[in-house]
Amino acid sequence: MWSCSKTKFSSTPSLKFESVNTTQLQPQQLLKFTLSFTDAEGDFSDSGSIFVQKVVPNCLNSSGDQVFLLPVFPTTKDQKGKINVSLNYNDIAPQCAPQNDTATFRFVLKDDAKHVSDTASSPTIIIYN
């Protein structure tokens, strides 16, 4: 006997790292991340946001946090989709010259109900000075 069950998503959003366009960022390039998410209510229309943290263990001046509001998009129950995050080199350039940054990026998704996802992390990315 076979049965089908509807996919059940949690009220707490899930967030997963999918890809990055490069792991060696040169000056004047964009760093582009693709993340996937799910959320049971799909409640991202009012104050949904994504938190981005740059972690550079060998240069605390290069580490930092940014929060971006999600753009308005059609939402439904059992929402799933992709989020693209693009960061300009000038906004994440190394701050401990002359060394390059060896960084990882962490992402957290928050929905309108203030539910917060687990942290998704990027692979190591070299940001050249």
C-alpha cells in the first residue's frame, strides 16, 4: 500500500547555502551567493530580512554584519524558494593591508513573525587586497 503525504515545512524558516560565484574575489568584482529557504507560513512580506556576517579571524577590522530587508515577492503557505545575496567588493574589501582576507560568510533568515532560521555558512573565500 502506498500513501502520499504533503510536504510539511516548519514555522521556523530553514536556510541552506547553495552556491557562490567565486571563492577568490578580486577588486571590483561582485560576490554572489545563492541560498534556498522554506517556511510554513511564507510570511516575509512586512519585515522579513536576511542577516549577513563576514567572519575574518585574522583581521577583526574586516569582520562585520549587515542586515538586508527582503524584497516584496508573492508568498504562499509552504513557501520555498531561492535568495540571491550580492556583495560589492568595495563593501567587503580587506581592512588589514597588505594581507588578503580569508573569510567565511554566515546567513540567517528572519520572517515577519520573528522566527529565525539556523545559520547557513559559505565556504572559505579569499578576498584579495
